[in-house]
Amino acid sequence: MEQLINDFSPGLFAMQTFILIVLIFLLSKVAWKPIMGALKAREGSIKDALEAAENAKEEMARLQADNQKLLQEARMEREQLLKEATAIANRIKEEAKTDASKQAEKIISDAKKAIDVEKNAALAEVTTKVAELSLEIAEKVIRKNLSDDKASKDLVSTFVKDIKLN
């Protein structure tokens, strides 16, 4: 450091000071304003970018809230649709059961009627057959009994007595 103090030259110092002042003056006139303008422009663009980022953040939060709301509404609508579909399915199932029961009762009723008709027809046929067989048997018995004259006269007189009494 001592060497610097010994080598000190006041002319050199004055010249360097003058050059520094001229340089500062030139820089202030030529470069200082554009540099300050660029810095202010950069500061403004950074501020605008921060505001835009904040606005985007708020917009994202709002959109996310809207999405959550829409999602919740969609879930509620889905639940409602499922409830309605279940109710409709149950109603259709009950209607089908009721219709099936009515049809089954109708089929059973029709079958009972058909059975009664067939039963009555069968009974009538059996009665007719029994009557025919009875007549055949009676005819055969009467022919055999009436083959002799005395038996036929006795039978006719018995019938005549029965007729008069009735």
C-alpha cells in the first residue's frame, strides 16, 4: 500500500477524475435514460406478469370451485336418476306380477270351467250309457220273463194295478 501512496500522481488523479465525470455525464445523457426506461419497463412487465399470475390463480380457483360444483350436481343428478330408475323398475315388476297373477287366475278359472264342462259331459255320457245298458238289461229280462204267457199276464196286471194307484 505504501508503494501506491508513493506512486500517486495528482495530474493523473485529476485526469482520471475528469474522465470519470465526463463519462458519468455522457452516460447520464446517453445511456442512463434508456437503462432506467428498460428497468422501469422490466419492472412493469414483471408487475403485470405477477398480476396476470395472480388473476390466473384466482381464475383457476374459481374454475376448480365451479368444477367441484358441477361434479356435485352431476353426482346428485346421477343419484336421482338411479332412484327414479329403481322406482320405475320396481313399479314395472309389480305391474308384471299383478298381470301375471290376473292371467294365472283367468287361466285357472277357464281351466276349472273347462273341467266342469268336461265333467258334466262325461257324467251325461255315463248316465246315457247306464240308461242304455239298463234298458238293454231290462229288455232282455222282460223278454225272458215274457216268454211264457202266464208270466206276461202277471206282469201286465201288476203294471195295470200300479198305474191305477198312481
